[in-house]
Amino acid sequence: MQLAHLPQHAAAAFGPDAVAAQECKDSRLSLLADRKDAVFEVYCLFTELESAVEKQLHVRNNKTAV
């Protein structure tokens, strides 16, 4: 059996349950990728917010010292 023919015959060799399991696995990986992107976006927003908060604290502390 050549490896090039394996994907074509996978459904026939393993049946519809194997195909459904693979589709389920693919959808879970897709959801995981979406979550990873969302977590990264939140992290980027947090780091931007952290910088702004540090600037505000610096300004507030300087006003208090004067």
C-alpha cells in the first residue's frame, strides 16, 4: 500500500466512526486555536492597559510629591 493512497481509503478502511472521530478532533483543535488567539488578544490588551496604568500612577505620584 502506498502512503499516497492512504487518505483516499481511510474512510473505507476504518469506517464512518473513524471519520466522525477525526472530524470531532479537528473541530476541537479549531476551537482550541480560536481560544489561543483570544487569549493572545486579551494579553496584548492587558499589556497596553498596564502601560497606561503605570503612566497614570507615575503622574499621580509626582503630583502628590509636589
